[in-house]
Amino acid sequence: MKPYLLSIGAGLLVGVLYSLMGVRSPAPPAIALLGLLGMLLGEQAVPVVKRLVAGAPMAAFIKAECAARVLGPQAVARGGGDDREGQA
């Protein structure tokens, strides 16, 4: 989680600096970023369908393989699982 927070913090800082200098950011519009997210999710559709057809277990594959490719290795590096499990 820390790399994500550092990344957004750096982006905010650069955005403020761009605004103070009066220049337009070269960042892509939000619709382009949503398109990239769609590409990441769509890339995982074929392996998921193949596993469904083969009758292979899905939960572990999605938590390990798909999550690492879509969210990045930092998201699954903490050992997987939800820290809130077992809490009421």
C-alpha cells in the first residue's frame, strides 16, 4: 500500500507545481485511464474462462495470479488474504 500512497503523493505534488507554473499537465484524461483498467481486466478474462471450462479452482488463482497482474505485486506481497477476516 505504501508505494501506492507515495505514487499518488508525488502525483499531487507535481500537479500543484504544474498549476503554480501555469502549465497544462501531460497526464492522460480519466477516460484513458479507465480504458487501461479495462485492458488489464480483459487480459485476465481468457485465463479465467479457461480455468472455468477445465473445472480448476478459481479463488486461489484470482487472489494470486490475477490480483498480481492487475493490482501489482505489492498488493499481494503481504501474503494474501483479507486482514479483516474474523473481525465482527
